[in-house]
Amino acid sequence: MFNSRMFLDAAKSPQFIVCECGVKILVLPDLRLMGNSIETHAAEHKHMKHGSLSDYLEVVRIENLLIKQLFKIIADCDQKP
């Protein structure tokens, strides 16, 4: 879970999750804002793929990709001394 150390670390050296399309999303210590950022970006992908997958599956796939990166950053932060 996010903690005060992550907030301080983010101020010193911001971290990003990166979508396969190249868009970088700033990691924030507020899970609600992070969720909104991920959902908003993923929703944009249904307009980029032009029917290669259903819109819903494309959005879920991108959300999962970004959430996986976010969990890794959180886990790495929690393991720091």
C-alpha cells in the first residue's frame, strides 16, 4: 500500500507507469486518482485499435497492463528499508 515514504520519494524522483503506446502516467500516492488516470487512458485505447478486439476487452487489457506495473512499483517501495 502507498505510504509516506513513497510520497516523499515521488517528490524527489517521480515514477511513471508506461503504456504500450508510449504514454507515461505519473504514479501518485492517491489510489483513487491513480485508478481514474488508468481508466481514462485505457478508455482512449478503444479508439486507437479500430476493432482488433472488442472495446471492452481492449480497455480491460490496458488497465491490467498498467495496474500490474503500479503494483510492482508499490511492492518495490514497500521492500526499501
